[in-house]
Amino acid sequence: MRGLLLKDYYCLKRKLFVWGVTIFATTAVCVMFMISTKTGNVAVLYEKMANSEDSMDAAMIPFLTRIVLTLFLLLPVAASFDLIQYVFTDDKTASFYKVASSLPLSRFKRVGERYVLLGIVIAVSFAIDAVLLALVKATSDLMPFLDSFQIVLAFGGVSLFCATIALVFGYRFGADAAIWGNLAGAVILIAAVVIRNFSFFKEQFSLEGDESAICMLKGFTGAADFLEHKGVFVLLAALPVAGAGYLLSVWIMGRKRGVA
């Protein structure tokens, strides 16, 4: 399995370079944004909002800051979304699947290697985001470490779920289908959220003007509260899906006589 991991590492070197650039840019933007909230243009904007006659403007200051920083903090985890597609495409380009079945490795280990690679990337993303959050926490109290890290864990669960579907699609339908697995995973999650909160969306579309804006703000606040306090459960829910996807992928490879 270590040989397969090394093979995928060399295939992903270009991707890892882009990932490194993304991490560097994310760190730089987070630092500049935090500096700007104290002495720059963002600080001036926040001062105007704080002095506004509208009380909602002042309440939006910490909310907007956390939203902006959270979006940037999710970028390292987002890099794992197209990882599976990239690996499958490289294997197809090199026709690796033609010789893979002759390797002295069981199909359990061959499929397991892809899940180990995915787990390593997501774990490294978590570590990077933990460092970035510690950096932000050192300069401001607007981003509580544990609450913000729960959002990162939830996004990691989403990434794991979508990547699992991509793996199953890649083994079942070929390398080009892996990207459709990612999209299918995203559609499934969106459908689950809409069904779970159908009454909220129904109310949202029935309102107009300020009432609609207030309802939408409440929805965003509720979603943020859930992710900040129960985000780890999204990751935990994705783990059995990954286990089922692993067994299904092994079964598919067996049906293809190891050529997958």
C-alpha cells in the first residue's frame, strides 16, 4: 500500500503545489483582514455600521467578520474535493488500471489506499485550519476556536461524503465519472437539507421585503449555530458512509476482476 501512496503522491505533486499556494494565500488574506478590522478600511466600515441608527447594522459586524473568515478557512479542506477525480484521471492517462490487477496487493488494500490518501489530505487540512484559527484567535475574539473548528470539521465531513461517492462512481463507471460522483454527493446533501428544513424554505418564499430578509438572517444564524455547536456530528455521520463506500468499491472491483 505504501508504494501506491507514493505513486499517488508523485501524481499529485502539481496539485499539492496549488494546494500550498492556496494555503499561503488563505493565511495572508486572514492576517490582512484581521489587521484591516483594527486599523484599515474594514475598521472604518465597521465604525460607520456601529454608529448607524439601525441597530441591526451593529449586530451584523461580528456576523459578517466570522462569515468572511470562515469562508477563507474552508479553502484548505475544499482542496480535497477534486482529489479523487485527479487521481483517477492520472491513472487513466498512464493506463495504470491495466497493470494494477497484477500487483501483489488484494483489492481491499488497493481500494483502502485511496481512502487512506483521502483521510491524510483531510487530516492535514484540519491541522492547517487549526493553526490558522489559532493565529486569528491571537488577534481577535470574534472567532472562538472550538466553535469555528467545528465548522471546519463539518465541512470535512461534507468533503469525505462527496469524495466517497466519487470513489464509488470512479470504480463503477470509470475515471471520467468520478467528478459526477462529487456532484451527486453535493446534490444528495442539498436535497437532505431542503427536506429537513422544508417548512423554513416554504415560509421564506411566502414572505416579502424586510420580513423575508429577517427570516433569511434567522436561517443563516440557525445554520451557523448548528455548525458551530454540532458540526462534529456531520463528520461522524460521514464516517459510516465512507465505510459503506469502501466495501461497495471493493465489491465493484471484485466484479470487474480487479481491473478498476
